[in-house]
Amino acid sequence: MKLHPALQTRLKETKERYEQVTLFAEKLPMFADQIISSEHTGDSYCSLARHYKGMYFNWDINWGAHRPTNYPEDQPCEIGLVNVYINCMSLFHDDLYSFARSELDKVVGKIKYYFYDDLNSTFYFKPDEVEAGLDAIVEWYNSTKAYADAQLKEIKRKELKRQLKELQ
């Protein structure tokens, strides 16, 4: 049985789209499941993940098919980058924002990335840089969180000690 010409056209278009999806998934194998299930082709902005190794990213790990924010206008720019926005305020709140941000600034020099938007604390990675970059970000988060937890315990311990003294 021969397919109707309109269906043949749609089948051809679907096949071409799936080929683009497959190529995009091959470019970012760590996100292949999401790329395939959402049928992302890589030609537009899309979310790749919300979590990585236990760390939650409020604004997702995204694929951007546009020029990064605050990228120097006078420089040529590669298009098609994974971007990761780190919001220290939402991760650590007022009490530890400055500490978390200063620790993040130290990590920036140790991570290989295509571009870092310091104003917005956003990393832009080429596909071959993503995994190592995310691993470094998760390591920063875990060590900063461990310090934050210890600080909060110490603050609570001092407060309880003060309250106990008042009761005596």
C-alpha cells in the first residue's frame, strides 16, 4: 500500500526532525534522554535538566541558541551553548550570600567554560565542557552548603546556650 502524498511529506519532515534530535542528543549525551523525550533539535532555547548529581537548579540547565547575555559585542560568539545560572541568594539566602558568592568567584578560575557572565553568575559551556563544569559547580555547592550547615549549627548552639544561661 502506498502512503498518501501529504502523509509522505509529513513522514519525511518527521524523519528529518528526528535526525536533528538524534544529532543533538549525540552532542550532549548526558542529556540525551531529555533531548529525545522532548524532541529538542538544538535550534532553539530549551531546558535540559533541573537536577545534576543532587543539586537543584532553580532556573534549569539550559541549551541556548543565542548570544549569551553580557557577551562583548565586539567579539565573535559561538552559538549553541549550555548555560547554567547560579543564584546564590536562592541557594543560601541573606545570611550566607556574600560567602557563597565569594566561594563561587574562586571556583570560576578553576572551571573551563566558554564565557562567564559575572553580573548574572551564569556559566556558558561548550558541549565538551559541560560535565566537568557541572561537577565543579556541584562540588562548590556541596562544600559551601557544608560550611553553611556548620555555621547555622554554631549560631543555634550559641543561642541555646544563651537561653539556658537566662533560665539559670
